[in-house]
Amino acid sequence: MKDYAIKTEELSKEYHIYDRPAERLKELFLKTKKHRVFRAFGPLDIVIPKGETLGIVGQNGAGKSTFLKLVAGVIEPSSGSLAVNGKISSILELGTGFNPEFTGRENVVLNGALLGLSSAAITRRMEKIQQFADIGEFFDMPVKIYSSGMYLRLAFSLAVHVDADIIVIDEALSVGDGIFEKKCIDRIWDLKRNGITMLYCSHSLYTVAQFCDRAFWLKEGKMECMGEPKEVISVYEDYLREKSRVEEPKMPVGRSAIEKKVAEIKNVRLTADGQRADIMVPHLSDVDIFVEFEIFENTDVYAGIGIERNDGLCCFADSMLKQGLKGFRGPGREHLAVSFSRFPLLGGEYKFVVFLLDETGVCIFDRKESVIFKVETTEKEWGVCYLQHEWKR
């Protein structure tokens, strides 16, 4: 019995690029090379054990989606080998896998058959798929009239109800309201606990760190590094800062518009040595951050907090989950405070970032930033924070 889910050896994908359409015909009939070769991905050697959740990070154009399409069988490799041990279900970018002229129900039947399910098996799952997608009467309407959110709901519901051994997810949680995202994450954790292998590609580095067992960073189609998610993300973030010198959020940014909210932060305020601190926080003062929020659903909500410098550097982050603290049970209005004794940050501009999280720490219900405050110091040291020290000779 093979102990791996996916194994590749020298796996590569290349495309032929022509300057003009006519060059393709000339090459065909004259038998002379008229194209340039663009290597989009590889070569890659990797073994993914059964039951592992593997995260994939990298910038746009790095080859992440190409790799997932190769694994899912959407495209064929140009060279090398790819061995897949088990049935694959995939959630790729919108437009992949569904016939726009068919209804949602008809697409479920079609895709279920393509995945090897019998008509009886598809019929048994149909009600669960329809209920999970929760798109109402649109389930029996053509997919071409769906919004991106409805398309995602149907694609995700289908993918997680076909008893696949391997699930491939490409940025699938970036669309949809807060309640549906929570439902998706709960379902993913159930599959993870049941030993399903998952490949998860996302620009949300926080989600990759919380959700995945291992991660690798793709750069220009090649694996730059691989290992424990937080270590890989740290190296990747160093690269991004060095390359762009612009702010790169360390945690996912909250949605600009959420159809339904599970919880919402109402207010964030700071005090330093008991006095309101809207602009200035004295170095080594006692700082308190107060958070007021409301929970709208009958669910547990946990708070997380981070401190970011104005260049995007994450100076500190923690959560109630990491500390093993009991969450807040909704619905209802709640408040909390986090206290910092002798605030150690050195001179610069900073902000607190507050998060409301589910019990997995992956689903972010809301995010809110404090005012930007300034720390002024008379210390001669430089860096992020002051560390008590002594010179000896």
C-alpha cells in the first residue's frame, strides 16, 4: 500500500510562445521552430504523505495555480512524472469545472460522474450539497447567471461532499460572507481530522500558518524553500520586504463588505499610565488597550491582537486561543482589555490590530485597527524594542 498521496519527479510545465498567430502555422507546415519556450513551473520533486495539509505561498505568476492544475489533472505536464494515489476533488479559480449553460444541479450530476460516482451516489449526496451551498432557487438555474459568491458556494459544496481522498483548494475562501466562510473552515477541519490530504494555496499567510502542516514557497516556478509553515512564511516575508519595501499585512485584511457578520468590533481605544493615548504613548509606560465588540450568532468568539510598525513589521502578536483562554459566547455585547507593563517599543509609529476569531483561529470574523500612535524615546539604542542590558569588560 502506497504511503503517499502525491509524488512528483522532475515535474515541469512549459508553454510555447509565438510572436504572431501566423508563426504557429509556419512552424506546423515548414517544420521550423518559430516559438519561444516559457517554463511556467518546475522542475519539482516532492512527496506529500497521506493526510497532510500542504500550504503553497508565492507571488502572482509564481506557478502556484499551475501546480494545482497539474495535480488536479486539468493540464498535462510537459516533462517529469506525477503520481496521485487517490481520488481528487478540486476548487480552482472561478470558471473551472462547470458548464455555464447547465444548472447548478446538472453541474453536480456531471462533475459527480466525472469523479466516478454512480447516479445513486450522486442522488444520495444531492440534498447535502444543495443545503451546504445554500443558494436557494439558483441551484436549479444556469450557472452563467451566478455571482462569484454563489459559484464558490456550489463549487466548495460539491468538492467536500464527494468522498475524495485529496482536495485541492486555490484561494477558495477569498469570496463569500463571514458565516459561509466559517462553515467552510469547519468542514475543512472535519476533513483534516478524518485524514483527507489537502493542498491549500493562498495569499493569506496567517491562514496558511494556522491551517497547514507544511508549506513551501514557489518563486518563478521553482521551490524556494519548504518546511514548517511559520518558518517558510518568515523567509517569504523577508523576501517581500526586501523586494518591495512597502507594507505587507501580516494577517488577512478584513473584507470591505460582508453580507452577514458573525461578530463586529465596535471600538478600540488606548490608555498610557491611565491616561487616554490617541497620539503619543510614552516609552516604558503601562499601556492598556480596550476593545468593545458584539457577537450576533450563537457561537464562540476569541480575540487576537497584534502590534504593527508603520512599515508593516509585525512587532508582536497573540490571541486568547494561544493562551488557552475561554472564548466569549454569543449573542451579546462584550468587552475586554489587554495590558502591557512598561511598554518596550522604541521610537517610531505603531498601531494595534485587533481580530475576532473562531475556535480554530483561522476564520477571522472582524478586524479593526487602533489609531496610529507615536513612541518617543531618549534611549540611544535603535531597533524595535528596548531590552534591558549591561555592558561588561
